[in-house]
Amino acid sequence: MEPVRDTVSIDTKFLQPIPTQLAKRKLTEKTLKHWGYGVAEYHGKKVQVANYYNKDNHVVAQKVRHPNKDFTVIGSLKDAGLYGQHLCRDGGKMITIVEGEVDALSVSQIFDNKYSVVSVPNGAAGAKKAIAKSIEWLCKYDKIILMFDQDEVGQAAAIECAKILPPDKASIASLPLKDASEMLQAGRTEEVIRAVWGAKTYRPDGIVAGTDLWDVVTAVDDRVSIPYPYSGMNEKVGGCRKGEIVTLTAGSGIGKSQLARELAHGLIQSGQTVGYIALEENVKRTALGLMSIELNKPLHLGELDINDKELRDAFDATVGSGRVYLYDHWGSTDSDNLLSKIRYLVRGCGCDFIVLDHISIVVSGLEGGDERRIIDNTMTAMRSLVEELNCGMILISHLKRPSGDRGHEDGAQTSMSQLRGSAAIGQLSDIVIGLERNQQDKERPDISNVRVLKNRWSGETGLCNSLQYIKDSGRMVEVFFDDEEEPDVEF
């Protein structure tokens, strides 16, 4: 696939391609009509034109193929999906992805224009980026077949694209000739059909004999631990790492969400990219929360003495840094949709860590569902996803009310057995951290004890530090006490 030669302003009037049989390519008028592909005149020369659509099925770009095989884009491909995406069902058994528009038409025609076929817009070089952009939609298909050009560049691109797709979904098809167009021209259509149905599921290398692992087990562990903004937590759990799920839990109103924002802010300042899914607040509240930490001022309360430059600097250092992605949604969302969003945040946006606030709301809007089973399944899927994507996750979970008169809001000690909804939350988390505070305490109603309930990293559990909420700044800061002054957990 040759590179696009230039880009014309989106204000340029679109061409009106005429679907005329392309005899040399053996493409019929019926196929061209189905795809809206055709011939037009551009600057006095005949060209071939492919229409690109956005998610609302409006033409937003046209790719113009010149006689010398150069390309021009009229409009903008920024909001366009994969070529042919507008013709496909919203999910199904199988979809085939090829490198170019003519290849897409060729495969479609071979299957009588009845099967889902799409093309990446900029050939092998841009294939991974294009597929990452549309990964949420593609994953609605059970099988994704990559039929790229059979040259070295095309096959390398197919492998790179297969790596970002879920296991067991991606398959790579092989052809005896360079591409599907050449196969159609040669009349070898049956071989294309066999190549599609016989495409082999992509399996990355990874099965090794234990006898070959000496160098692996003796190598220095290069897994990076990102320090938390609190020394007590770092001493106990060694910071935050990719491939781990850290669950924060506490009673209602104790400060779980604020602690999650503090940890996320620390990750952002450490150069990590964070995807933030806050299901009980809108994106503005989440953004202001992160900016408040940067400014040491509670922006969400309003009417603060902050000038525009201070506000902009806080924005640029946090949500405007290019290292933060938010999910613009409020309320419950089904498990599959949530997992799809997480996959896109990591694969499509490059997020290193995901914050999910909170797991219980995932099932709160479902009627007649088994909450425990749904959370079990969701946690199992998230555990696999964190391992597969090599991302870290900070998860918030609610607690069940403990037995007895004292609740968590009155300073009762947290416990793994009290995680609400499912034991899988604790079982599948690497680190579980509980906050404990008596909101009605006369002396220290704003101080929370931080208790490590589970620690797969080092095995150390128990109290690690105390955090004080400072109303004037909206921050949770670490506080220390002499042994005799250390606040009692239950106050």
C-alpha cells in the first residue's frame, strides 16, 4: 500500500464516484455499487474513489487512487472507521481485515458480498493504530481474520495486530499470491475461501520447558514499582505495579474515592498514563478532583481564589497532560461493556493503570441478576485482562455491614470477609487495603487508619499508616504519631 500523498481540507466538496465495472481487477458493477466505490474525475484525470464513513454512517472522507497508484484524501480520516465498517453487522461470527480498499472489495465479491470485510485505511504501516482505534467494535466478532499482504511488511503487521486482539479471536490467513486482489484476478477464488475458513488462530510463542528456565529465574526482576505518595504504604506493599489489582475498601463516606484520586495523581506525576472509570460521578467531578490535588485546593466546592493561570497549570499537569483518559458515563454499566472499555483504554489509549470506582455499581442496575455470580465472573475476567494487557488496576469495593452495633462508619475494623458482593474480590486482588475511621469521634474524626488486609507482594499485613483529611486543601495527607499517641483503630 503506497502512502497517502496529501490531505485536502474537509471543507472540500466530495466527489461523486460512479460504480463502473473494473475489468482489470475483475470487480463487478454489483460489488462497486454495494461498496459505493467508483470512478470520478479529479483535476482532469480519472481516479478511483473509496468513501469512508463515521459512526453515524456519514461520509467524512474519500480516498482517491490516482493512475500512478498515489493516494489523496479528501476530507479527514480522523473520525472515520475502518473502510467498509458501515456495511458490516454490529458483531457476529467472523470478520476479515485486509490491507487495502481493492482487497476488501475482492474478498467481499468472492463471498458474494454477504460476509463482513473491512480494510485498514493506511496499509500495513498504520494497521495496528487503526485496529486499536476500532478494537471495541471488532471484539464484538467471535473470530477476526487478518488477511494482509503476503510480503514481509504485511505479515509483520498482521502479527503486531494479532497481539493487541484478545486471545483466540485473532487468526492469520495465508495466500499463495501477494493479496486478495491478485487472487481474484488470477481466478483463484476457491483458494481465498479456503484461506479464510482455514485461517490459523494466532498463538504467540510462550510454551517452554522448565529445564530451559535457568536464565529466566536467575535474571534480575525488572518489574517496576511506582511509589505511592505515602511512605507507610510503600514500606508495607512496595508501591504499585503493572499486572496487579489493588482493591481499596472502607465504609461509606470514609474516603475511598479521595484515596483513589490521590493514588492516581501520584501515578500521573510519575509519568504513568491513567484511565479513570468513575461510575458514581461525571467526568468534570473526576477532573476537578485530580486538579484539586495538584492545587491543594478543593475546586469542586467553587468560589475559590484561583486565577486562570493557576487553573490552567493544574489542568496541564493532570487531566490535560495527555496521560489521563476518562470514561464519560454515569451509573451502572454491564460487565462486558466495562471490560471492553478497559481493553480500549489500555490498547487504544496506552494506559498503564486503570482506576475503577467502583465494582459494586457494575451490577446495581441489573434486575433479577445474581450479584455474587456476576461479580465473580467480572473479577475473573478483570484478573485475566490485567495479566493479558500488563496493566495495573486500582479497584474500589464496598463493605458489608459487620455484625454487632458498631459499623465501619463508626470506626469498626475492616476485614477481607466483609468485602461486599463476592469473595472473588479479595481472592483475585493482589493487594487489599482498608480505611478505618470513626466519623463521629470528637478528637480525630478526620483521621483514617490504613490497614493492609492482603499483600501478595511481600505477605506483610496490618496497619501501615494514618491519613488525615485536610478540609481547606481537600487532601489526604500522611500523619505520624508517637507509639503512645498512635490512634487506636476503633478510636
